[in-house]
Amino acid sequence: MSIYKRLDKILPKLLDKSFRESKGLGNEIGYHIFDYDPKHEMIVREHIKFLKEKVNNDSSDIEIIEFDLYEIMLEILEEKGYLEKTFDMEKKKGRDKIIMPIKRSLRLTQKNDLLIDYIKSRVEKNHIVFLTGVGKAWPIIRSHTVLNTLHAVIDQVPLIMFFPGTYSGQDLQLFNEIKDDNYYRAFKLVD
């Protein structure tokens, strides 16, 4: 099925009240993944913009809130005064040498994970959460880790991760090349 036909199936799902109330395998609110061929990144970004314009209006009782993982990472590093230092370190030591310091700065997977706290503090009951920027944030932020950690703190609203790669229903393969750890709690948003 073409990317356009798959994207056209999203809006009716979002507007369906049963989608917003659906429960997952463990009776938690539904987590969904919209996987797509990475070559369609710009088409997907434009469609996300369209969806937000369609849904986020005065007559709607729901709101799409988008969290771009890469942009959040940059914002947190900037707030902590680490962004320029990170750029300098990357120039001097290379990209591979900044991954662990950034993860530590963001406290990824720790109790006080700054990325998760950022998202959690901005989600309200009428929201539908869109997670984007997955490919841009890799390898620092791993999609399965974010989903697993969010599952523990966001369970009242539906969440859709836009994933540039393949989701088999069991595992994630970023860019159709890089196998991530298994993740089986999400539903494919559309086939």
C-alpha cells in the first residue's frame, strides 16, 4: 500500500473515540507505531503537520501534542549549558565520544530521566502524543527505551511513534537496517 494511502488512514483513527479509549495488551492505553520507509520522511513530516492543523482547533476536544526527541534533547542540553560544550567535544574527539556524555547529561533510563520528565510534564488528558525525531536522535536516544520508559508514566492517553523503519509487531528495525531491542507492547497504527 502506498505511503499516501497509509497516511490517509490516520486521521479517521484519531477522530474515533474508541481509539482514544482503547486498551493495550496489559489493559494500558494503546501505544501505536506508524512505521514507514525512511525515504518518505519528508512526506510523513508534512502529514504530521497537516494532522495537527486538522485536529488542533477550537471545536476539537482533543489535541495532538508532538514531541520531537531530537529537538527535546537539544533543548535540554541548551538549558543545562552543555550544547556548545557538546559541539566542541564532537569537533575535538569525534561523534562516538559524545554519545555517553550526552546520555549521562539527559539521565537516560535513570529514575530522573530528563527526556521522559519533559514529555510527562506536558501531557494532559485530552492529548494524543506523537513521538517524532526518532531517526535524528539515534544512536543517543533509542526508540524501544523511550517507549518502555514512557509506558510506566504515560498510560492515560494514546501515543503514536512515527518510526522511520520497520515494526514487525515484535521488534523495531530503524532505517530498515539497524535492529533495536524487541518491543512488543505497541500496535501497528495502520498496515
